Amino acid sequence: MAKITITIDDVAKIGVLANLPVSESEKKLFAGQFSKTIDVIGEFNEIDTSGITPTSQVNHLENVTRPDEIDPDRVLTQAEALSGAKNVHQGFFVVKQILEKDSE
Amino acid sequence: MNKQIHELSVIELLRGLEDKHFSVVDIVSHYLDRLNRFNPILNVYLSTNENALAQAKQADEEIKKNGFIKPLIGIPIAVKDNFLTCGLPTTASSLVLEEYYPQYESTVTRRLLDAGAIILGKTNMDAWAHGSSTESSQYGPTLNPWDIGRLPGGSSGGSAAAIAARLAPVAIGSETSGSIRQPAAWCGVTGFKPSYGRVSRYGVIAMASSTDSPGPIARTVEDAALITSVIAGIDKYDATTSPREVEPYHQLLKRKDLKGIKIALVKDYLLPSMRTEVKTLIQNAAKHLESLGAKIEEISLLDPKYSIGVYTVIQRSEVSSNLARYDGIRFGHGRESFGDEAKRRIMLGTYTLSTGYYDAYYKKAVAVRSKIIEEFENTFKQFDAYIGAVSPGPAQKLGATQNESMFGEMADVLVNPSSIAGLTSAGVPCGFVDGLPIGLQITGNQFEEAKILDIANLYQQTTDFVKFPKYD
């Protein structure tokens, strides 16, 4: 695989995807660091994996289900659910506005 | 009893309580006094449990009334700060969760509390468990009790240092790849990583969900076995926990020799870059196990350098997904509070999962993971366990992680493969280099906890490497 370089623009784009504020100096720093990391990762391309089934779950459990019922033990009360929020309104979380007032 | 309270293991404390040598209040006040004296130096605990003494009084009452029905009644315990604990702040060493109080209890701490344990406090760690140094903690690093100019390892650095400085009789850590065994090695104590799915991850602030494994850090293998028997087992709140029955591991430590046991010494884990003294200690350990009756054979496994890539991609991909939930809306502070290391990991994981790169990175990584698992399956057809160093060298100096964006992965090169495959592994002290402890890993197949603990216990019982730096 050809050597991959992560550019400052790439970092900026990833920052948007990851919803993280990234300063100009961080963009520069991370671009260099990410390129190096990608380089180290690339070593695994030496391993032939054709025909191999990938593994995302390692202890062979499959289709673990539970009855589709409410389990009161794992349900938070409204007060508990809101207890960590800084900004609440009439029993709800206050989120950032995503629609313009005049939009239809 | 001639020993002081902080010199006793969990098993010895339980015996002392039964024999009425001291009360739970005596134990807890003794530890709180030590915390007051030594925590300001070492930065082991981020917070302490203000109700510990009241809970100790309750435990004494309970013992008077019911005796010793609960397996850990009155035992103080240190808990890594990524386990949700009701009434105790839980930060994962991050400013995002500064002053966060959980809404529910993790299964591990729930089981410990139900068993009668008393939480002394929450221990420092790499922020979000991202690292192998505890230097990425946003509340300052923990210092290694053996040399305060050095790092304790991580990410469970506070829990390992708590055991080394004897600021708790036993501690809870969590391992994604090396985060129990590596700090235990750098601090010269015993760490035990159960198989993936043996211990519930419910209420553990997630790092990489496909490898996260909670487990104990302890004075002795015997204590680690006891704690594991309490925290292990199926949990309806974590669908990846195994339905296999939990064994009373501490009661199964019966071996007096290793006759009939085959152990592999992995040649590729004696890295060319490793110091000769470390290699010698591992070879000495092999000889010792052989003298106990084990058959030792040198084997070759896939170069561990490949698992660095596999682990890095899987872990960062899962981190990017798991940490997406921290938006400061429902709890905690906003995403601007993430430190550098968390930002790097989230962003790299976002990249490896993004359109156009998913196949080249994530898909490739999980395919190589299958190769690593297959190799281990073949190895364990012939061997009961394999051994190697936990870490290529002893504890590194403070500041070693600066400008090293892959410090953790490199420090954990020898434990990455076992974590990727979800194996079980014990880390036990096996000697010293420059006065600093070195750890041996004894690693076995999935769900072979009983066998690995038994071998590790016999190794520990027949060697003399468990030492403690003086904090008196």
C-alpha cells in the first residue's frame, strides 16, 4: 500500500465528523501524528487475509436476546435521568437549536 | 498478629476479622489514615468515600448479627474511576465528567457491595482509559510508589499504585489491552485479566467494547482469585457476558506441582529491543516452572508488531463510537473538555470508520484479528498456557508519553494479542531490573481462569518476588 499522509485539511474534516473543536495548532500536530500512526497500522497489510471471516465478537455468543418487556430495574426515573443535566426545562433536556425559527 | 493491618492480604484480613484481632472500623480507619498521609504524595485516589467509616460500623454490626455469610464483608477496596458508583463521583479522569455523579451502579461494584466490600475511593487512571501511563489523566499523573520520578503504568495506574503503596488491600481495574497487567507489572503487584465476557462491562465507562475486561489488581493471586469469583458471571445487563458457570477460583488453587502442564515460551515476545535483564528474568521464570514439573517448549507466534495495528484500529474505531455520547447535554461537560489523547483517538477512529477507509482499516483489522485468534486456538490445542514479559521494560520516567502518540500501544505490544483474542491472563511479579519490578504474563485460553490462576498461584507461592516499597 502506498504511504498515506494525513493533511491538515483531512484533520479539519475528521474534526467535523467527530464533532470535536480542533485548533489550528492541533490540526498541524495531529496531521503529523496521524500520518505516523497510519504508517504503523499499515504493517498489517503484510498479512494475507483473503478468504478470512472477520471477527468483531470474540466469545462466540450469538443472537443474545431478552424478552421485549420493560425491566424496571434498569429504567431511570425522570428525575434521575435529568439529574446530571445542566440545562433542563419542564422535565426535558434542553438541546441546541437545529431548526431556524422561520423555516417550514 | 505481628503484622500491621496494611500488610495483610484480603484472605488474612478476613481471617483476622473472624479471629477478632481487629474490627472493620479498625481496618477502614487504618487505611483512611494512610490515604491522608500518602495520597497527597502519590495522587492515587481522585476521590474518597466519605461514608467509609459509617459503612465500616455497619459491617461490624452485621458481622455480630450474621457472622461471615458475605464473602468480602468489611474488606475495603479501591475502584478505578471508570466504574459507575452511586453517591461517589465518577470522572474516568476526564474533565468532561468533572463532578459527575452516576445515576446507576456498575455490575462489578454492585456485586462487590453485595458481597460486603467497602469502597475506599476511586482511583486515578489515564483519561477514558486511553493510555498505559496514567499521564493522560486530566487530574495529574499518579506517581509510581517504587520511584516517584516514574510512571505507574496504566490505564489502571491508580489501582496498581494503591496496591504497591498499600493504600488498599485490593483494587479493581479494567483492561482493554494491558490496562490491568501492565500497571501491575510496573508497580510490582499481581493483576488478573479475566476472559472477555467473564466479567460484566455494565456501568464501566466504555473504551473498546469488544475487548474491555474488568478485573482485580491484588497483593496475591489468591486474593485476585477471590475477587474474580465475586465479580464474574452472566449479567442480564451485558449481553456479551458468558452463561458459563463461575467457579470458586480461590478454592481451586490446589496445585503443588505442574506435572502434566505444558507451557509455551513465546520466542517472538523476547523482543530484539528488549533489555537482556528482562529476557533473563522471563527465561528464569520458564526454568522455575519447569522445575515445578511443567513441560516448557519454545514456540513462535505471529510477530506482535502486527497486533499493534489491529489493536490500534479496533480500539480507536470503538472509542470514536463510544465517546460520541458525551455531548454535555444530558450530563457532564461539552466536547471541548476532551484532552489531547482522547481527541486523537476519537478522530483516528472516526477516520478508520469513515467512507472510503473502512475496508482498508477496520475490515482489515478484524480480519487479521481472526488470524491471531486462529493461531491461539492452535496453540492451546497443544499447550495449557504461554508465558512472556508483560511489558518490554520497567516503569518509564514521568514525561515519557510527551509527543508519543502511540505510547500505549508500544508499551503494550506483548499483551495486545491476548486482549484482541479475549484470552485470560495473570500478571505476576518475576524479579527486578534497576530496582524496579518486572512482570510475567501467564496467559491461557478463554474461560481457563481456574487453570491460569492455579499455575500463577503456585509460581507466586514458590518464588519471592512480591515486595513492597516502604510507606510507613
